[in-house]
Amino acid sequence: MTPPTPSQATPLEVTDEDSAASAKPATLKGTESRSPGRLAWTRFKRDRTGVISAFVVIFFFVAGICAPLIAKVYGKDPYTTYGQNDPSLLNDFSYPAGPNGGMSGDFWFGIDPQLGRDVFTFLLYAIRNSLLISAATTLLVAFFGVVIGLTAGYLGGKTDYFVGRIIDILLAFPQTLFFIGFWPVMLTILVSPDEATPTWLIVVSLITVMTAFGWAPIARLLRGEVLALREREFVEAAKVTGASPARIIFKELLPNLWTPILIQATLALPAYVTIEAGLAFLGVGLSDPTPDWGVMVQNASKFYQGDITYMLFPGVTMVIFVVAFNLLGDSVRDALDPKAGR
Amino acid sequence: MSNTTPLLDVSGLTKHFPIKGGFPIRRTVGAVQAVDGLDFQVAEGESLGLVGESGCGKSTTGRLITRLMEPTGGKITYRGQDITHAGRKELAPIRSEIQMIFQDPYASLNPRQTVGKIISGPMEINDINPEGGREKRVRELLEIVGLNPEHFNRFPHEFSGGQRQRIGVARALALQPKLIVADEPVSALDVSIQAQVVNLLQKVQRELGIAFVFIAHDLAIVRHFSQRVAVMYLGKIVEIADREDLYENPRHPYTRALLSAVPEATVDEEPRERIRLAGDVPSPINPPSGCRFRTRCWKATEKCATEAPPLVQVEGNKPGHLTACHYPETTETVPAPRLSKDPEAAA
């Protein structure tokens, strides 16, 4: 029987371990600390793909936000039919008279066939509207997903069971078909047939319906994460000190969940951009006079045999944006969760 | 033990985990009898060691005392107040007095909070505003546990296992508790660090007069740390006694077997006889009838299978030395009292 006898070393004073640790703050000054967030930021900055994609994404957001400003400086707007006002811009077949879709010093990206609107400003406003809708949807989806997922995971039992079944149903639901099938019906209930549907109503209902379907995957993912986290000892430690469930969820668990939330959100946003554009193309959601990526592609699809440039601008910009955002999402994941590496 | 009301009084404490099964309707088909009728007291400032093999219900007991789990039966009384089924609101005033130190220093600290936030969290929850602010108190606590107070703003991942465990100790001390349940506080640490942390806990216990329920499977550490020791087997206490008494005069065969398994540190003495227990610990889902140890006991008879031995002061025991055995070991059968530091005490 050997009682441990290290007491001669007076371990509470100075040990190797302590002196090694106290050597560091001499340079770091103790108060400076490498939080998990800061470490992730350092890793992210080293990822070249991520940084470039981030710049591309920021460029798109700035372009969208500043669209009215840019349009003002540029001196055109997306609604005036320049081609109709100035017959020299369109030829007899109502295609742009100039080469490359009428690209010129006045109309940088050309004009659209038939109406002769300015493609550059139309595209700017399209980016603005698309990003507005998808960003709002992403935020709402993340919010509801987080709240529902955390609650279900933490409370468990019957709550978890019912939320789980709702998620199952939502995931099995054919979203696109629902949109195409019920959208017109829904709108006729809200708007009388003889008046035009206001754009704000379309935007709001679009965001609402996409959110209603979108929260399920995030909620399910977070529920699983919470199930794993809530058995950890630091949660028990908080319970022992008398923490309320709300405090445990928001102060103890949520900070540990920012990683999956951020990753999911960055991957969800480009998905909503494409979904929204797809719906607009199918005639659901935003429609012609309102600028939108999907609306542009839909318009262009009528003319691309005669005028490919008109299709090129919305198509290429959207591809660039979605690819950049997805790459950004990957980099964010790699930075936040280095162990998940590919 | 004193005659005054003990700090913590546990009687008949039981925890059964239901096993659900069956299809299509799920129902309870059995129960894991993790803890089955524990009786013990902890006096103020006293340290009670709780030893036993893996799966004998030590940790469950700790979590029942701190009310992280709901007991199935029995009674837990803290300073005369029944807290067996108290809700979160009723427990609030007691929460600050019973704290816990956890086994895994890597899981027991929130990786997203700074050390300062981790240690001041309990004060924030219980709305305690110490003189000079919480930050000052956190620095004091860091100093008490032997860490640099400048590490206030650091994150747990910047510390080693031993340092993390010290942070855990500081958090437990933040509320100035009267009782700390330490659930294997050193078993996840390197041997070289274990002693440091145990000595820290001992310093804390002596200087601040905090009572401990010290859960461990390492007999040497329990002996170093606890004034009284309870030995558990399959959810029951088989023997409880003062430290010297238990280590020098173990009466239960299981205690003897455990003590004989402690490795020797002296080379020049003859090797001691080791009792090797045959077989595994029986399943707590379906524990043996009568004495739970009988399936592995070399003394077991018919009586052991039919009659569960009560935890009593068997003949030849000092007061406070309780043993649950029909055929307790006698002093003569104990191999040379090499377990003692003082040979005369064993006589």
C-alpha cells in the first residue's frame, strides 16, 4: 500500500506544468487569448480559396445593396424601355441592333430583346432581389431550425418525438410540386382576381413558404448535436450550480453549436438562390417587370437562339455566385471544424 | 461520528434504471439496479471515500446526492432537509452548498467559455456578488487552486488535464460549498498529476472545512484522502469504516480481496498473498439472491444465497465499522498487517 507522497514537491507552488504555462503569458500578456473563434479565423485566412470566394461573395452583396446607387451613377434604370423609346437600338425583329446583344458604352451589358431594357441595371436589381429573398429565408430558416432543434433535443421525450415526425413529413414533402400546385390557389385566396398581385405579397409568401419547408434539416441536425452535447459533463456542472434550462440551452449549448449553424447557413443560402431562381423560371414567385435572376433566365430562354448574350449575363453571374458561396461554405466548415477535413 | 445531525444523511437510497423493450408497445421489461439501498452519513468537514469496481454504482450515487438524477427510492437529507425529490426551485438554496467535481476534465469545462466565465458562472446563476466583484473572486479562486490568476481570459483548450481539473475545483469552490461530491476526480489524469490534484483537494478540505464524498476506484488515493471509507459492490455498501480500521482490519471478504490487489511498492519484503476473485461482476439487471457477492466469494454457503446480510457492526468491529457479511473475516486471517503505517494499531 503506497499512499501517494509527492507532497515534498509542494505541488501547489510551482510545478513544471505551471511554469511552462506561466512562461507563455509573458509574451501573450495573459489577457490575450486564442478563443476557438479566433483560431478558426486564423485558419480561414490561410485558406486561399476561401478568401477569394469570400471576396467574390462580398462583391455580389455590395453590388446588390448598392444597386440603386450604381444605377444612379450609371444613369439608367431597369424599367425604362430604352429600345422602344429609341428605335435605332432594336432591329426589325426586335433584337438588339448592335453586336453582342447591343453592348456599347451606353449599355454595358446590352439591352434585352423586344422591350430594350438595360441589362446591366436589370441584373443589379435582380441580384439585389434574389439575395434579399434568399438571405431573409436563410436567416429565418436558421432561427427556426435552431430554436426547434435545440428545444426538441434538450427536452427529449414526447416533444422530441412529435417534432421528429413533423420533420420527417416535411422532408418527404415534394416542395417544388407544392409550390407549383398551391401557389396560384394560395394567391387567389389572398388577392381578388381583378387586381394585380402586389410584389411585397409575393416576396413575403415566397419567404414564408420556403422557411416553412426549410427549417426541418437544420432542426434535425441540431437536435442530434444537442443530444450528444447534453450528456457532457459541463452541462451537468451547470445543472449542479442550479442553472435553468433556458440558461443551459442558450449559454452552455448554443455557443457550442455555432459551428454547425454557420456551416448549414452558408450552404443553405446559395441553395435558396437557385431554388428561388428556379421557381421564378417556372412562373412561380417573382414575375417579369420585377428584376430577378430567375425572371431574366426565363426571358432569355425565349431568345437565346437569336441572342445568346442576354442569357449569358444572368446565367454566368449566378453560377459564379453560387460556386463562390459554396466554396466559401466549405472553407468556413474547414476553418471551424478542422477535424472534419477532407 | 458525532451525535449531532450529520451534514448529509442517506438512507435506503435506490436507483433503478428501467429497461424498455417489446414491440409494438414499448414497456418496462426490467431494471438495472444501479444503486440498491444505500445508507450512510457524512459529517461536516468529513471526507467519505466511496470505492468499488467499475459499474458498482459509485458514480450513480454521486449523481443522486447532487440530484442530477431522480432517486427511485430512499431518502436524502441535507442538514435535516429532505431533498430526495425536491424540484429545481426548492433545491436552489441548497445547490450552492453541494457541489461536484467531475471525472473528465476535458468534458466538464465548456470549450466555448473562458476560464473566468466558467468559474464565475455559478456565482452568476445564484446571483452572488462577492466584495470587489466577481472577477476578483475568480482570481482569488484561481490562486487557491494553484493557477495563474492572469489566465482569467483563457479558454480550456489552452490548459493541460491537471490544470483543467484545477479549474473544475475552482468552479466547485466558487459558491463556498459545504459538501463536494468528487466523482473520480483524478482517474482521468496522469499518475504524476494525480497526486497534485489530490493534495489540492486535501488542502481545500482542511483549510475550508468542506465535507467530501470522494468517489474513486484507487484504494491508495482514497486512503490518502478520506477519513471514512465505504466499499460498494453491485449497488450496495458491503463495508463502511474509519480509514485505519478498514485498511487494517477488513471484515468483508470483498474488501480483503480489493486490498490484497493493491500493488506493492516495497521490494525487500516477501510477496503478500493475493486473493484472486474468480469470474465477473454479475449483471445488475439480475443480481444474485441473498448476498450479492456470494457468486465470487470463497466462503459462500446456503445461507448467503437465501438471506441478504444486513450492514451491521459485526462482532469484533470497532464502533462505526459496519460490515454486511454472514461470515466476516477475522483479524487472524488477515495477512501480516502490512497495510498499516503503524503496526500497533492493527493489533
